[in-house]
Amino acid sequence: MGEVRLTSAATDRTAVPATGPSSGRKETGGDPAGKAAGGRRETGRGSARSQRGAAFAVWYLRVVTFINFLSAVWVSLGQDLRRHNVEDFYTPYMLTAGFASGLFTLLLAVTLGRRKRASWILNLVVSGLLALLLAYALFAYEEIREHPQNWVSLALTAAFTGALLVGRREFYARGDRSNPAFAAAVAAAGLLVTSLVAALLVGAANTAPDSSDVSFLERWKYGVMRLITLAPDDPGSAVITPPGWVDVFINVMSMLLLLAVLFAAFRSRRAVDPISEEDEERLRALLARQGDRDSLGYFALRREKSVIWSPTGKAAVTYRVVGGVSLASGDPIGDPEAWPGAIDPWLAEAREHGWVPAVMGASEEAGQIYARHGLDALELGDEAIVETADFTLEGRAMRTVRQAYNRVKRAGYTVRIRRHADIPAEEMAELVRRADDWRDGATERGFSMALGRLGDPADGQCVMLECTDGDGDLRAVLSFVPWGPGGLSLDLMRRDRDSENGLMEFMVIELLERSKEIGVTQVSLNFAMFRSVFERGSRLGAGPVLRMWRSLLSFFSRWWQIESLYRANAKYRPIWEPRFMLFEKSSDLLRIGVAAGRAEGFLEAPGLPKWLHRRHLETRR
């Protein structure tokens, strides 16, 4: 699948009109600094001169990072760069041979590229001081002035510092307020732990003749000095002569500690306030008026999400911050003409905190609106939608499905369909317990197409399907969320592993055939990722690239439900609605993919055990 731009009108759903009133007013959003250029909005806040200065500073660090890594493997280049350690040569800002210095400058380049204000301050202070010291040395010492390399180093360092000053308005991303305290805690705890490890290593490996007379305090002092300065300047160190590998190990710990402190100091704000009860009530009011536009709209009520409102309150964007990515899902909620008024502040907040903005599962209609705000689109797959009035088991094409349905029905299975509000509390508690028992794994999966809760009293209009066998034992449950006044969207599927095969298909068909009982006219089923690849790749005349792409996806389908979801949905002969991922930069796709995997529950970031976390998001009702 390639990157696509949404520039034409939506074909499957009503396109948003370019003009026209909405309750007397049309929202276009703020951001006067973001003028459209070639259909895209500029992300900078300052003038073109300011943006060029910021770009120069970022690219300077990227080039220096490349040279540092190259010098670590290119021996002669590394030796030339290290001449400043023993001779009267000086290198430009941050240009030092080695992997450690490469990692350090890489972190600075990444954080500066994400417009971190803290990174800008650090680079400005350090490069400014270095430029002053180089200028003083050049004018104070003749032997230093004789080397043209030193003048080049001064010019490059001064140019970098000047670029930072010129582009100061571009570095606006604020970090978390707790970053200074957190970085100090990481530094203190890290220095304590690493110095104790260094002291133990020095004591165990010291080869000096009088090593038995060295106290633990002296070994600990050696470790601390080695960690801080990389080369302790202490007369007492003469009686401490550890092997070279010990000093290397201590130096590595020092570099890792420095990177950890910088990461703690530069980290983005990790979370914002989740949806409040007032926000939820307002979102439900918008869904009552405009909920039939998007089958994923009800999932905006997930309570770990945050919400940003348009100025008039007619539209909202719900999102979650995961790994520095502000991840929205589905379409904005509310009046499409008010969507820009919610999208603009969402993008502004992402840039203010250095988050990467992204949208998962947007429709083509919403994709065009996001595209006008500078986001590009990548088609993820298709959503299967079944019109209940058009569904039938008759015909040769439905023969296999009809036979499977009749087989399960003859086995004595029956389905009960009820709104959640009609289920007594005791029965609902038992259904929730059984659904938890049948869950595959300990993690509740889902984000963009799952509600993340079952049996909440506020979700009374959700629909529950309960399937029992011939003995009356519960064997499977399906739960659907409302999609406007006459639609349902699949939320949860759970079944007993020992039940009959084809049970889920049997329940879905029962819902489609008995939809009039609950006034349902359309049902949104599972999302089929890369559906068009499987469909077109199996056709006669498919090209070699498409066939290879299909084969690769089929291979990975052994571990992930990619092709199987497409096959499972296709048997109902649905309407396929494309869904898109929206993003600003192609270079952020990997990061967005990881964040989406974490949000959906397929990936889990390493960290403290959950029972050590200070806070948990819990259901308020």
C-alpha cells in the first residue's frame, strides 16, 4: 500500500461542503501563523528566516552525529578528530569521535528536531560557552591561532549558536513540568547505583600492590570521579589500578546515565486530563445529533482518552497520548463544518508539547478535512458494513455460510438479543465475568474500534447477544455499541474455546436476520487491514509487486489476524468503507505504528509493574 493524498471529494459518504452556514456560523479554527502553502500548513511559528535558522541548527547536529559514528568505525578519521586531546587543535561543537558521542549528539538532534525548548536552552548555553572559550583561546595564544582548523571550528560553532538565536521562536515545545525534578532524581539515584557498582568492580579487580589497604570509601570516590570526569585526577588513585575493561565499563555506565538524565529532562508531557463527566455528557449530546456519520463515533467515549473542543462546542477531537504521539481515532465528533475548529487546537497542542499528531481509522470524509490541515493519508484497510435489509442467506454465493449456520442451529444453539439497559444487574455482572474468563490474554485490547468496558450503566443503548447451547449454558457473547439511531458497531467478541466452530458467524447472522426486533438497519463489523491487497492480489493479471505484497501479508497472517479477518468479513458480502491513517511526516510512521500498537494492546512498553503505579484510570460510574 502506498501513501495517498486525499484531494478529491469523498465518494461513499457525503462530502463536507466548502461553504454554507451551520447554525448561523461556520468554524474554520485559529492558527493565524499557519498559512496554507501548496495545500499544507507550515508548522513554524516565526518568519522564514527563523525557520531556516532552526533547520540549520538541526541539520548541523545531524551531520555531526553522522561524522561521530563514522569516525568510530573509520580509524584514521577517528585518530584525526582525537588530535585535539593532545595537540593545540579544537573541533567544532559536539564533533568528537566515538559511538558514545554519536549517541549523545543523536539525542540532541532528535530533541532539537522535535522543537524541544529545553534542548534549545541546553544547546545554546553549551555552544555559546564553547564559542566564547574558542574565541578567547584564539586571541590569547599564538600557537592556537596558527592552525586554520581552529578558526573553522570557531566559525562553525558560532554559526550554530547564531542559528539557535535566529530560530529561537521555532523551539516552542514544552516538556512535562515534572521533568527537572525527575531528571534530578534520575541523576542522583543513577549516580548512587553506578558509583556503588563501580566501587565493587574496582575492589574486586584492583591490581595495585597495596590494594588490600584501599578502603571502600576510596574505591567509591574513584568510581564517582570516573563517572563524572571519565579520568579521575586524584593522588589517591595511584593505589587503585583496575584493569582497562573496568574503566571502560564505568565509562559506558557514565554515558548511559547521562543519556538517561537527558531523556528525563527532555521527555514530552506524557498524559493530559482524561475525559471528564461533563465532557462525556457533551460528547453524548453530539453523538445523539451527529452520531450516524461515523460508525466509530461511540468509541470516542473511551475514558482514558482526552478531548479538545471547537470554540463553539459543536465539534471535538478525542485522542490519547502514547509514546509522544497524540493519537486520535475515527472522525472528529459533531458537525463536519465545525471540525476544523477542533482540529486546529488539537494540532496546536501537539506541537506545543512536542507530540507527533496522528489519526487512526479516519473515514475518507474526515481524511479530506485533515488533509487541508497538512496531514497526509495512508489507507489502512476497509471496514465491513452490512445493510440488514439487503442481507440474505439465499443464493449460491451464500451456500457455505448457510450450511455453517444451519449446522450450528441444529446443534441446539440459540441467541438472545437485548439492550444493555434491559439486562438485570446480576445477569450483567455474570456476563462480564464470563467475558473476562474467555478473554485471550490479560490485556484488554482495542482503542480505535473498542469501548474498553462492558456493563457500564451509561452504555444502556449498547446491544448484547448471548448464545447458549442446547443445555442452556452460556457459550459466547457479542456486544455492539450504538451507531446513530439505527446502526450498531461491533465492540466485543468472546466465546468459550470448547464451543462449536462457527459460533460467532451464527450470532452475527442471527443479529442481521432479527435486526427489526431492535430497530437496526446497518451493522459495522470487523476492520479488515489491507483488504484491497488480498482482493486485487488474487485476481488474474495481478502484477508481481502486488502478488509479492499479498504473499508477505499472508505469511504474517500466521501470527496476526490479517487475512483471516478479511475472509471472515467477506462472507457477509458487506459494503467496504476505506479507513485511513493520517500523519504529518513519513519519518514518523514507525513511531506512530509503535504507538498505535501500544494503544491497541498489541505491544507493551517496558516499565514498572502495574501494582507499583501511583494512579490507575478507573471507571467512574
